[in-house]
Amino acid sequence: MKCLVINLDRSSDRLAHTTAEFARMEVAFERIAAVDARQRPDLQDMPLRAKRKTAMRMADAEIACLLSHRACWAVIAAGDDAYGAIFEDDLVFSEKAGALLADAGWIPADADIVKLETFFQRTKVALRRIAVGHGFSAGRLHGVHIGSAGYILSRQAARALVDATMEIGIPVDHVLFNPALETASSKVIYQLWPALCAQEQFMGQGTVQFPSLLKQDRLEQIALSGFRQRTKGSVSSKIGREVRRLSQQIADLCRLRQWTIVPFDYRGKRLRRPHTQHRENAL
């Protein structure tokens, strides 16, 4: 299984970090040059797919990020391997990650996508999980679990995603992991448990070495759009939301699904919450 790492030409420090991580795991990887929004002023004029749920235009960095992932999808789609793994360059990996990345035999036969990372936010996963070895298991992912820093993609799914993103309109993590969208709902998606990797910004190791490169661009885009957060609703609307939430929880239990945070085993500790970033800083 080929491992692809997305890396900007100007981010040599991140490449050095990733190289050390893969050397530790004794796994080879192929670098894919990321599309750099700073070098692509034409992204500001790129036509985006209409009928998005929000009027706010995708930030240039979001467009560049999707194009970078799409380049990886094209490599997997044109390759001979049944599966390929895609990573961003700010990840830290579980001590046991190398064993899974060196062999694709553990991947469930019906899997289109396997999400390897955790974003430390609640998501909906199946209660039943398949043991895949080395202390890991895989369960169906049924809820939004944002983040696209680490995942495995089948060759067939890669081809479908390349075709589905001829027109751009949705950030890549939602294209992959938002079941409200056809690109995700049409795929069989598994979540690895515990996660194989997580972004360095969540690890609680003092100063964040690799902060999000998308955050500032998104904040600037929000400011330019005039977008404002929704005001708090009335008491009756809050009660209605709570009733719907409880009803959904009951339905999920009947379907053997649970809302939970996917943990990450790191240096002998099982992490369930980001240590260095507040949730509002996560992207």
C-alpha cells in the first residue's frame, strides 16, 4: 500500500518531521507537492459549484487543500494497488502504526475509506467493530468526523472522488467524511479505533510546532464575507432541539451506534481530548 504525504515546497520543517515519523515506523512514503494558495492568485477567481448550504466562499487555502488531496486521489486511481494511504505533514503516529501501514491485508473487504486520524470531536460510530490486529479495530463511521490529515482510500473510491470533484464547492474533509453529502454517503467508511494518528497541534507538548495553515485564511474569509454566528434561539427552540437530540440518541442505540470521541494511543497514554488547542481553534 503506497503512502502519500502532502507537503508544501516552503514547509521543509514539516517534511523533516514527517520523514522522521516514517523512519521511526520503518515505512516508505511518497511526497506529493501541495498546491500553494500563495502561489495561485487564480484561485480567487475559480468558479465554485453552486447550491452550497452557505453563501460564504471557500477560502483559497481550502481550495488549494482540496486540489492537493485530489492530486493524491488521482495517483491512487491510476495505480495498481487496491488501496493507498494519504497523510498531511503535521501528524504524529501511534507506536504501532508501522505494522498497519506496511500491510493492507487488514482493511475490511467492503471498505471504500478508512479514517485513520481523530479530531477529538464527538462523532457517530458503530458499536460493533472488527479486530484488525496490533490492538486496533475498525467500525463503521456514521457521523461527521472532520479532518482529512490521515485516511486510506480504495482505488475505486479514488476514481469516484476525482470525478465528483471536477467542480469544487465543499472543503475536502466534508467531501470525505460528511454523510450529508453524496460523496461520503455513497461510500462505506470505517473509523480505525483507536486512531492511528493525530495532528501535532493536539498533543500537549508545549508550543505548537505546526499550527493550522488553514485557520488564518478561513478567519479572513469569514471577516470578508460578513458572516455572523447565529444568535441563541428561544427557550422553546432549545427544548425542541433537545427533544430531537434525545430521540436521535435512542434511534442510534437501537441501530447499535454511539456518539463518542475516537481516542488516540500516544506514548503509552490514551488521549480523548486535544491538549493544546481549544475546540474553536480546531479546523
